[in-house]
Amino acid sequence: MEAKEIYDGHADLWVRKAPILLSDYSARPRVLELCGDVKGLTVLDLGCGEGYVGRQVAKSGAHSVTGYDVSRAMIDGANQTAAAMGLEGLSYHVSDLRQAEFGDPQNPVDLVIAVFLFNYMDADSMSRILKRVRQVLKPEGRFIFTVPHPMLPWIKPAERPFYMRPEGGYFSSVDVPFPGRIWRRDGESVEVQAVHKTFTTYFRALGEAGFGQMPVVEELHITADHVALDPDFFGPLVDLPLHVAFSLSP
Ligand SMILES: C[S@@+](CC[C@H](N)C(=O)[O-])C[C@H]1O[C@@H](n2cnc3c(N)ncnc32)[C@H](O)[C@@H]1O
């Protein structure tokens, strides 16, 4: 199923002002830490969804956050929440990043983030976006993205609070979309998708896009603090590799 259909269909379950989804605990706080001090920075948020991460970047003092998402319903949610919270410096565009350009190479930005975007497209589309990211980033800028951990589908059964169901083998399934689901702490769940890629896919695409430096790569997982907060919810995921964060410079 196309990402637009998935997200137009249940944007209401994504719109949130406080952490509630599993990945609001297991991934997004680390993304924000990796962003570091964002005061005065110009930021692009690729696959921004309803704006959860970009709003926090804006609240931390970024000069501007420009979000792009293929789902009109998610962008409507982003605009409504930004207006309700009286936040400034946020702007949003409905855009399919597999085809449309983003940013402006004549006016490069300080930071680009893509939080769980690349799991909705094949490796060629991701490669095109990575090349554009390099063109629209300042030489001293940074690029941070997260994806589901490539191994997760084979080691986590299709049960709450997070899974991706494999539809083939690890190496033979590159570019195959795997259906998945991620839960919220209130018991609701949302459909997600992982167009499978291996670690080799990511590193090769980054190299071909011209990223010359070794990225910082972190395998994100549940911590003791998560379990202390809500043992029933986080307990089933202890010691499993859930997501991967990449942080790099052009
Ligand atoms: C898992 S959600 C994450 C949203 C947001 N980054 C966050 O962390 O809350 C993935 C988002 O990527 C968007 N997306 C998927 N494919 C896209 C594409 N080709 N172009 C733009 N956005 C896309 C979806 O519409 C969805 O909002």
C-alpha cells in the first residue's frame, strides 16, 4: 500500500502533543539529542508527518523548520497543531519526495532530518533523496535519519508493541515492502511499513550520494528507564534492536 493511503487513512492516530507511540520513547528523543543545539538553525524535516519532531526542534530555538510529507492529512494536522500551539518558524508542504525536489542548493540549510521516511520507499528513491540532501546542506551541516532496524523483522514475532512481518529472506528481500504495526501506550496501534533494506543498502547509498565521512550509527533499543516507566508496554522489547539512527555530515 502507498504511504499516502496509509497516512491519509489514520492521521488522527498520529497527531499528538506528548509522547505516546513506542518510537516517541525509543527513537525520537535520541534523534533530538543527536540534533544537539539547534538555536538559530535552518532545518528541513523530510517525511515530517504531523510535525511531532519538527515542533520540538522549533521549540528549542531553530530559526525555521520546513516540513515535507506526501500525506495531505498529516500536513493538515501539522498546520493545525502548530497554529494551536502558537509556534512560529514552521512551514509545511505536501510533497512526494520520491519525485519532487526539496530545499534550495542556492540557500543551503544547517540540518536535515528524516525520521522513519526511508522505510516507505525503495533503495533507488532513497538514493535520489540522499543526493539532494547533500546539495541542500551547508558543508558544515548535519543529516540525521532513522529507520527500522534491518534485522527486526526476523527476530521479533508479529505481536505488540512493535513488529515488521518479513516476506522473504534478509538479502533477497531488498525493496520488498513488509507490513508492520506500532503501538501507542494507550493501546491504540498504527499501521507502518518497512520497504526492506540491509545495512549494506544504506552504506552503499550514502557512499554513492557522496557522503564521504563515516556516519555515527546507533542501534536504538529499550532502556532500563523505559521499563521502569511502563514494564508491561516496554518489557516485551527488552534487548531487541528496534531502530537505527544515522548522523552524518556532507
Ligand atoms: C512513520 S511516519 C513518521 C512521521 C514523522 N517523521 C515522525 O517522526 O513523527 C512516516 C511519514 O513519512 C511520510 N512519507 C512516506 N513516504 C513519503 C514520500 N514519498 N514523500 C514524502 N513523505 C513520505 C508519510 O506520509 C508519514 O507521514
